[in-house]
Amino acid sequence: MTDKLLQENRGKLLRNLALSTQTVIACGHAMRVTVADMLQDFDNIRAVSASDPQALRLCEALERAIEDNTAQNRQVFQILGLDIA
């Protein structure tokens, strides 16, 4: 009985690890694609945000979101004991 429970727990742990890895990869890829698309229009975005309060607020919100995401990722790396700068 104990061996069966240990095997089930191991299976759950491995599944969760695989799902976590896939999620990190997918989210990172999605963010890179989004930023790459945005960078194609970066000059236009900067020009518009200088005279458009809504565009400026959106740029500032994006900046805060990236900063928050980076900080949260660093916390996760620390929890996992990873030394990622």
C-alpha cells in the first residue's frame, strides 16, 4: 500500500513539474512574441505616447507589468534555489 502511494505521489510530482515547465516556456514565449511585435512599432508608439495620454498610460502600465513580472520571476527563482541574474 505504501509503495503504491509513493508511486502515485511521484507521478503527481512529475506531472506537476512537467506542467510547470511547459507553462514557464509557453508564457515566456508569448511574452517574447508580444514584445517583438510591439518593437516593430516602437518608434510609432513613442511618438504617439508623447501626445496621447491614453497611449502614455498604456506604455506606463506595460512597463509596470514587466517590472512586476520580473520581480515575481526572481522570487520564484530564489524559492527554487536557482542563481539567475
